[in-house]
Amino acid sequence: LINDSSKMYLIIFYEIISVPCFYLLFDFWSITNKMKNDDQFSYSVAKNVKKDSIILFTSSIVLLIGNIIFSIININVLSLYNIVLVLIAFFASIFLAILSYYISKAAFLKEETDGLI
């Protein structure tokens, strides 16, 4: 069975892996504030979304590797839940990368139409 010191390693791992998630929450909050100020189609928003995509992808890979390691040494008891979480994070990072591409294209079109007016 799992002893207390093994549980501590798992808790510490989950606390470390949650730090990028809080950063992403803060960054999405700043992006929604830019949307509130009608600045959603800008290169800075596209850059932030691309950066968030990379952070989420890296975090999901680290979570997957950590879960594999903890499963091998029989500490991880939520392995199926964590695999689903990794898949959701992976597909969300792909979605954010695509969204960043479309936001940058929209920013280009916005600059082009602002130059015509």
C-alpha cells in the first residue's frame, strides 16, 4: 500500500504542476480584460495565447511523465483520471495554438482595414 512519505511526494508533484495552471488563469484574465476594452484582435493577444498554448502543452507532458513514473513505482492511485486530464490539456493546447494563429490573422486584417479608413 501507499505510505505517508509516498503520498507526500505525490502531493508535492501535484502542487508543483499546478503552478503553471494558476499562471494561465491570470493570463486568461488579462486577455479577457483586453477583450473588454475591444482589443481582442491584436498581436499581443495572439502572442499571449501562443505562449499559453506552449505552457499548457509543456505542463501536460510533465504531468504525463510524472504520472507514468508514479504509476511504475505504485504511488499513483488516480492514473485513469490523470490520463484523461492530460488528454484534455493536450487538446486544449492544440486548440489554443490554432486560436493564436487565427487571432494573428485577424489582427493583420484589422490593421489592414484600419489603414484603409
